Amino acid sequence: MQIERAPQTQLQSKVTTQQKVQTAYQAINTKLASLKSAADDMLKTTSWQIGKASSSSSTVTATTTAGAVPGSVSFNVTSVAKSQVSTAKYASATDPALAAGVSKVGISIGGAAAVEINVTTNTPQGVAEAINSAGLNVRASVLNTDQGPVLQLNSTKTGTANGFTITGLAGGAPDDIVPAANATIEVGDPNGSGYTVTSASNAITGVLTGTTINVTKLENNVTVTVDADNEAVADKMKAFVDATNAVLSEIGTQTAYTAGAKTKQPLSGNSTVRQISQTMLGQVGTGQSGSGSFSQFGVELDRYGKLTFDREKFLKAYAADPAKVVNAVTAEDPAVQITTAPDGTQVPKSKLTAVMGLAERISIAANNSKTTITKAIKGSESMVTDLNKRIDAWDLRLENREAALRKQFANLEVSLGKLNQQSTWLAGQISSLPTPSSNG
């Protein structure tokens, strides 16, 4: 049966080989997806508008988002945002917490209609549990203080719009020990040409585009400055170059062949994936019309077929002429629009030669390569499906063949038994024959 199974074993070996091929394709596709993402990121205007904020005060911080515009602003912090805290005192933990004849408390947040909350246990703790179970932006707890039990109510959000009132408690409305408040900064003289900016939270936006100013205490003469963060732009450029090299390295790994050991990887000799490498390298090697070689911006090919990134050269070129560097990486010819063909590849709509930047070229190449690899994966999956069907067919064929062989050997055993009986009979007949005389 081992001999009979040889064709099926060969088919199973082919399945294993194709599964390794699929895994290799998928590994490359994953790297291509990451590369396209990194290339597309470089095409965003906000990737080139990265700000770095600084503050003259330790109590005021500033954070930037993509698209932050450089600038500076000086201001006074005249108030900080606070969440409301209200308290009601009781003589003991078992005192009725509700007013006489009342079984509910009403909570109004920001002047909205009050929410009526049913209280089943008329104690401070019972009221706190009822309020918390209502799921509002008001939380309640009972504190054991030197003055006795205190029902404390806290807003979970800062700002006057989140202030609240509560009705139905014994003794009337609780005391607001911390009123709800907004954060406010004052730029210049509000009575003159200056202005104020108010926020429900201590994170104030809108003063500088793409920058959030965070305040923590009252303070005067604070200055927040946002400068262009060229180092962050260089980080994005390096990530783009690294993603390109990751694709090239993965292709190199999956197509490797070791002559001495005579071992090869799943895609060794695969011209399709090797062409992807050549395409990627070609995008860098050709440079850009009107801008020259990409090496002047810190990106070039080395002798090992990989991209190198000279951070200092990039930063120097970007500081000297930002528009030229951005154009080299992202340039688009307005007369040429990119569209997606029915097969999933991206091509220019116009027949004109597109003046495209490095990132756009790589993005399109990565997308087209993903389409090619996806088709190859589907082709391999189809082959595996066909091979498995043939393997299943061999299972039935081998089962029938084994049954036939067992039957054949069973018949042979019967025939052999009969022959043994005949042999025994013949031996008995021969032994019964008279022995010839020695004189005869």
C-alpha cells in the first residue's frame, strides 16, 4: 500500500508546497499594504504641517495635531474648568434622606428637564445608590466625616453646561461647595482689541490652528509658541523609506536560493515578485523631472538594492526649500488624474506623462503589486482546492485497492492451504511405497 499511495503522497507534497507559497505571498502582501499606507501618509498635506509647541509656563502645556500652523499667542488664564461638587449633611446614616412625602429625587443637568429617580431605601446611602444606578453624569457617595454622614454629589464633567440641581432631598437643595466653572483665557484687553476664549474643559482649542492649550491654574503673561517640527517630518519620511525596504527585504527572503546547501525558499525563481522589486527600485532610480535625483533630498539606492535615508541631508534640503522637497515627494500634474482600472491597478486617466512625486509613485506601485499578488494567491488557492479533490479521490481508490489486495491474498492463503494438504498426502503416499530390495 505504501507503493500504491505514492501518487497521492506526491499530490499531498504539492499541497504543502503551495501552502508555503501562499504564506510567502501573504507575507509580501502585508508589507505592501504597510508601504502603501506609509506612502499615502506622505501625500497628506498635514504630514508636512507638523508643529512643535512650547509654553513659557509650567502650569500651561500645549499639544499639536497634524496640520498645526506655526504661531504664537500670549494670554492670561482667568479661570479654570471645574466640575460641580455639592453636599448634604445628615445626623446619622439611618436618617431619612428624602423630604417628607417624597419618594423620588429630580436631577437637572445644564438646565435641562429634570430626570426623576425612584428611591427605594430612604437613607443617604439609598439615595446615593439610586442616583448612581440612573447612569447620569452625576455620581453620589456617602462620606463618614467629623460632622456626620455627608451625601456628596459630583459631576463627572467640567464646565457650567454640566452643572446640576437636585430636588427632593430633606433640608432642601444641597450646598454647592465647588460650583461648576469654565476655563477662560484672556488675550489682550477684552474691552479693546483683545478677546476671551472659554471652554467647558481645561483643554482650549481654536486659539492656534491645530493646537490645544491645557491650563491648570490661574496665571498671567503666559506665551505659547508653535514652531514647524521638521524632525517629525523627517520621522515620517524615514518610516516611508523603511516600509519600502521592508517590502524589498521580504521579497529577498521569500525568493532566496542557497547554492551551497541547495535550498530554496517558496518563491525562489518567481519572476512576478522579483519584478515588484525592480519596479520599486525604479521609482527611486529615475528621479523626478524638474527636481532631479531624489538623493539630493536624502533618499537613494545603495549597492545592495535597498533605499538609504540621509536624515541630515533631508533636513538641510527641507529647511532650505520646503516647497521643493514636498514637490519631489508628492507632486502631481493637474492634467493627469489617477483612476483605478477594472483589474484593480491604478493608472493615469490622461495619456500625458504624469509628473508624480516619489510617494505617489510608490503608492501606485504598491497598490498594483498588491493586486498582482492577490491574484497569485487566488490562483494558488484554486490549485490547492483541485489538488485536495484529487487527494480525496485517491482515498476511495486506495480503499478499493486495499480491499482487492486483501481479498487476493486471502484467496492465495486458501490455495496455499490446499497445496499444503496435497503435499502432505503425496508425502504419505510416497512413504507407503515398498522399499526396494538391496539385492534386487
